Amino acid sequence: MKNLNKMTLATLLASALTFSAATAIADDDLASMQMKVEQFGLISIDEAKNIALQEKPGVVKDIELDSIDNGGGWEYEVEVVQEDGTEWDIDIHAKTGELRKVERD
């Protein structure tokens, strides 16, 4: 029974650490994103939305500010829904405004 409790505790602890690490990477809180925009000299949230909508017209469903792997800076991940229900994931470099990825969801 003690081994089962230790395994359960270890599993819960690992899950909590994984969740914690994941939430530190992506940021969809507007106030926190705005703080990073100002702190790191990034393009604005509205600019990122406009770039995404120029690529795929529709409605912005969600926007997040993510760190790029290997210290590559920041990128916006914008989810756009078009009139016919098609959803797109559009990644935009947050410093340069360059399109990094356009992918149907």
C-alpha cells in the first residue's frame, strides 16, 4: 500500500510540474501579453491579428504569445475561423511580424 501511495504521489507531482512548465511557455492573458510586448519590443497584439487576417480572412478565435524553442524569441499563435467554419493556425514572429506557419486546423 505504501508503494501505491508513493507512486500516486509521484504521478501527481509529475503532472503538476508538467502543467506548470506548459503554462509558463504559452500566454493568452491579454494583460500579461501586453506587458511582454512592451518589455521585449514586440509587435502589438492588434498588429498580429491584422497580419493573420490578411493571410486568412475571418474572425480571430484565439491568440497566444509563445516562446520559440531554443531561445528564438517570441511568436503569436493566432486561430482564425472563416465564414465556412474552416479554422486556421497562423504563427507570426512577434518581433518581425513575419509569417512563420499557416496551417489548417
